[in-house]
Amino acid sequence: MHNTGQMVLVVEDESSYVEALRIGLVREGFRVEVAVDGIEALDRFDIVRPDLVLLDVMLPRMSGIDVCRQLRKRSQVPIIMITAKSAEIDTVVGLEVGADDYVAKPYRMRELVARMRAVLRRRDTGAPTGAALTPGAITVGDVNLDPDEHRVVLAGEEMSLPLKEFELLHLLLANAGRVLSRDVLIDRVWGSDYVGDTKTLDVHIKRLRAKIEPDPAHPTRITTIRGLGYRFERPKG
């Protein structure tokens, strides 16, 4: 089923990619608006209020990373970053500032559209479900998460988490003491039709550990269960 009529803001300065995207996305039933630099992207965003943003990292006047950071201050609209092939640092930073997913150039239109539909479906269905998500606030040890207020408190200190990190922590806390496989985590947080690699999950786990572990190099809260997945450890005693 097509997401007919949904508005996509394409932020891209390479005309060859712009035309291919416009033709391909219109054929898939999307409406398309284009911005060719970072400043124009912010202006166009306020005018067209898109359902999804395709955001190139390398842009004139303002980088895609800075555009993403600015958009996240005003909206939770799905954002897919488009990075140069093998630009891993762009990927990590893009996810850190709140992008939902990333695609590396050159990409296949079919893969890109599948990623777009996945993040749009995630937005439409709301918080991750399955794998025993409990309603209401959750406390495990000195970590408290309130999904209704989108708040996390660690040892009495409130902390801010990007949406995907929050959803991942929510799922891990709700299943504290249980191993969650990589497939389950990706399925619940990014959607069952996510077609990317597992690097996205690894980046988010790494970012979470940096924020909630006493020693991120030797995690004691979010532990890796080799060959299986991850587990949020319940306090001993």
C-alpha cells in the first residue's frame, strides 16, 4: 500500500540526484519539495511541513548535520540522512543528533523507499510494541524512564535522549534481566521492514552506554550477550 500524497522534503544540492529522486518518489505516490542548501531547507520545512525529510550531509551554507540538529529542536518529523559512501563518521554524528536512519550513496531507489516507508510507519504507529513493553514509568536500579513524559532520570539527574535512544532504552528496561536479540531490537525500534545493516543498532547502544554507564568501556548496565543480543542487567542483591 502506497503512502499516497505524503510530502517529502528532499534536501540535496546535486541536480542529478534531485531529478532522479523527484521522478522516483512521485512514481511511488509521494509529493516532493526540494531545497538545495541547508538554509533553504529550514525555510522550506516551515512552509511545506513535510511528512519526511531526506537530508544530504554535504550541503552548501549549512551542513546536513546542523540542519538535522535545528529540525529536532522543533519537530520529531522522520529524517533520513544521505551520506557519502563509507563516511562512517557522518553516519554516527547524524544518528547522534536525531536522524532516524541513513542511506549511503549510491543507493537503490527501492531500498530508499523501503526505508522511508519504515520510518513513516514507525511514526504512524507510535511507540515500539511487542517484547513486553509495560505501560507507565519503569525503574530499574537508579534508572527511571517515563514514556508518557519522555523523561529519563539517572541517579536523580534528568537526562535528554534522542527519540531512538529513548525507545531503545525503554525496550531494554521493560525487559530488564532478559536477553533481547538484535533482530528483536531492530524490529521493535526501527520496524519489521527495516532493510539497513545492524550498524545503526550498534551506534545507538554505544551512545546509550556513553550516557548511562559508569565506565562505558566496561558496561555493567547494558551488557552484550555474545551471539545473542543485549540485556539490561537488574541490580544484584
